[in-house]
Amino acid sequence: MRQHRVIATVCFALVCSGAFSVVDHAAAAEKKVIGFAVPVLANPFWKQEVDFAKRVADELGGELIVEDANQDEAKQLQIMDNFASRKVDAIITAPVTTAVAPALIKAAGRANIPIFFAERTPGFEPDPDKYPQYIGFVGADSHQGALATAKALYDAGARKIVATTGTKGSSIAEDRIGGLKEFASQHPDFEVLQIQYGVELREDGIKATENYLSAYPGPGFDGIWNYDDGAAIGAAAALKQASLTGKVLVTGFDAEADGAQAIKAGDILADSGGQFIDGGFAYIMAFDYLNGHQPKNPYIVMDYLLVTKDNADKYIEQFGSGFPPYDIKNMSVTYNPDASTDDYKIAIQ
């Protein structure tokens, strides 16, 4: 991602000296209809992911069709058939669990539709010989993001913590909790007392925190590490109800608008986030592929942005609306021959 002045300079140069080239490329781009099968739209993160991807589709002159698997593997497989009957040009998906990913790829293959993954990896990189329909993946390094939030807790003084994570078997849930466990293994004075799976929504976070307060009275922990912002906001609410705000530190993941505001307010210590843009970037990759451009790197793993009170205002300004100031056409090879997947980054400008 480039700084504002760099983008402005590029745009000015295109207008002054390269306009005809851009017009030629734009004229060559055909409207593409791409389906996006998301795991669960009830989670605000996926709503934000979808909204940005739709914005990208609009800016590229394409279309995005969204269907919700509602955390059901069988339903997500049915969505593949739905997309095939609607004759979409490509499919983007984030598998409910890693286990269902090969079946999703095979379903796309039967319909001869290229498939791309966003946010949740299928567990392996593209292999043209084994899965010719699986073209690319765009996501963020959940392990790195988990290490960063664990370090934030540690640096703030937390030494005995409890944790929540998402659906057992999903690549994101396992990668994130793996990062937390690695940090704990490297810091013997940092103890993870208990981990609870299946905690993704606000009400889940409230219930899990209440259970932890009962299981470890006192409380017997000084930090709660959370899988996402829904759980983190729920945890913060339960702690506030128990008059423990500030005494038990809370971290989240995804840095959604509500999560970023909670960081600013001091209810949440830190979030690894900004990666809701990966669905939109996957759309760029798919759009370019459909217009004849193979991705320079078909397997993109970006670093998360750690959001704290120090940068929360800037993050809210640029990411809070759900539409950070990326120059989408400038990131598409179809419109800008100098673009590449190297441009896919999460950063505050």
C-alpha cells in the first residue's frame, strides 16, 4: 500500500502521460461476476469483510454475489452448487473448517470455476497438478497476530491469563491459539490457565468470561486473550459488570469498528486487525486472473496491524468506515500493468 502522496503522484502521471494506456486496459476489462461464500454473516467481521469486497467489485466494474454458510459445512458445499447454477465467473470462499476445503475445491472443479480463498486458508498452497481450480489465497498471518496480542498482554503486566478461540478445526482458530501457545512456551512466567473453543460472538464472550470468573475467583487471572472482537467486547462487558475493568486486561482480534472504539475507550488493550481487506484483495486477484493475469504470488500472507491506544485514532480514521483509502484500480494489473500482488499490505497511511 502506498502513501497518499505517492498515489496522488501516480494518478497525476497517469492523467498527464499515461491516460491512453489506462483507458485501453479499462476497455479490455470485462465485467466479472464472482461469488463469495462466507462462514457466518452474524459475526460483524464477516459483514465488514463483505462490504469492503463489494466496494472493490464496484470500483473494478464487477459484481459480487454473497452467500452465508452460517457455520454449516454442508450448507457451504451447497453454496458451491448454487454458484455453479448462477454461472459465476469465479468463487471466493473462507471455509467453515479446514476439513471441508478440499471438497469446496472439488465442487468448484466439477463446475470448471476457478476458486480463491480469503482470510481462512484451505491448509495448503495452490497445486496446479492436484487442484487445478484452486488459484490463490489472500489472508493474514494469524500466528504472527496472536504473538503480537500475547506480547501486548505480557508487556502490560499480565502473567496468568485465560483465552477464547473460534470454531475447532478452522485454520484461523487453530493458528491464532497456536501463536498464543508459542508465546507462552517462550515465556515461562506467562501462564495460559484455560482455553475455550467456539467463542466468536459478543454473547459468547460474556458467557465465557462469566464462567472464567466463577472458575477462577478473585479473579485468579489478570488477562483475557480473545479470538476476535465479538468475544473481546463481550469479555469487556462482563468485566465491567463485575467492576474489574482495568484489573483484568483484554485483547481481541480483527480490529472492527466497535473493537477499535473499545481500544480508544480503554476497555480493550490491543487488537491485531485490519485484515478484513483480504476478501477485497482476493477479489482483485480473481478479477485480474479472469482478465488473463496470473498472480505474481498466488499465496499471500500479510502481517496484521497491531492496534493500540497509541494508533487507534488514526486506525479509526482510515479503517473505521470499513473502506480504507486504497487505490483499487491502481492495485489491479488489469488497469495498471505495474501492479502486482506485492501491493497487498495492511498498513495505516
